Amino acid sequence: MQLRLSKKILLYIFFIIFLSTLNNKFLSEIKLKNIDNIMIKGLEGEEKKDLLNNLELLNLKNIFFLNKFNLIKKLEANKSIENYTVFKKYPSSIEIRINKTKFLANVFKDGKSFVLGSNGKLIQTVNKNYNLPNIFGDYNKDSFFNLIESIKKSNFELLEIKNLYFFKSGRWDIETNDNIFIKLPKQNLQDSLNLALDLISNNKFKNIKILDLRQDKQVIINGK
């Protein structure tokens, strides 16, 4: 009984060594295919072409040993991207799905023209976007996005605004497409915007030129 058991053990050991040797030899001869197809969804034209060129410079190897850090670094350096998802398509493709940032305003800085994206990044442009409001002043990014959030929650529309003026105190002035200046307080922006729209829409105040809402519970109106 002991002899039979020993023979079985030796037989098992032999098969393990044989299979292990075979597998190692087999694996050593496998050449993993390099990534040969990068699919990008969410960008078009020159933006898509430029991103593809940048990714190709990474000299991406096979999909199993993809350097995620370098790929992420390239994607997050692209100012047009809000967020993204990367999918591996075995054996040799990757698919990148991109949500493009939304353009919120024109910014003029150091003699150059930019658009400010919803990702908080400035994207240089040749010409300003006439469908967007213009920001003047050395604005605070957090203060700007707080204003945008208040506009979204109010009955005011961003498309109704022509210019935005930022002051060092952290306060904003708005100029509408009808050339009406609205001086906003630092707090309670949503309520102030709704009040401004109500007054502007009222025929009794159709000659409003400047609407000053800076003081709590006080409205100062200057006519044309």
C-alpha cells in the first residue's frame, strides 16, 4: 500500500514538472501584440487628431502592460476634456470615451483670447465666441463658478448676459444684452438675480439703466 502511494506521488510530480516545463516554453514563445488601434469618442476634427498624435507619442505597448499613469497624464493635460473613461478592447485596442468641457465665458488675458471651460481651464482661441459672455477683471475662479451655479438656479439665463465684471472685493456686476448693468451683492445671488429679472421685466421700470442690489433690502434704480 505504501509502495503504490509512493508511485502515485512520483507520477504526479513527473506530470507537474512536465506541464510546468511545457507551459514555460510555450509562454516564452508568445509575443504579446502591441496596441494598434486607439478609438476616441467625444472629440472630432483637429481636437481628435491632436489627441491621437499625443497618445501615439507615448509609444503604448501591449494592452496587458499599459502604463495607466502616462495615459492619464496625457488625457488630463488636454484642456478640452471634462472627464473620460478608458476601456480595454482585447487583444490590442483601447477605447477612450470623452465628455468635452462646456464653454462658459470669454476671457482676455495678457493680450490673448481664451474661453473658460466648465472644467475650470482656459483654452486659447483665435477669436472670441460671440455666444458667450465676456469676463473682465482678475476674477476668482471659485467666485465665478459660484455665480454660474446661482444663475443656473435662478430664472436668469446665461445667454442674456453680455459682460461680467469682477471686483477685488469678490463681487460681480452683470451687463445684459440690453445694456442694463446689475450690481450684485456678494451673498444671496440667486434671490438677487430673480429680483433683478422681475424688475427688468416690469413695464414700470422699462427705462432701467443701472440696477443696484448691493445693499440688503434696498434697491437703487437709475434710468436711461
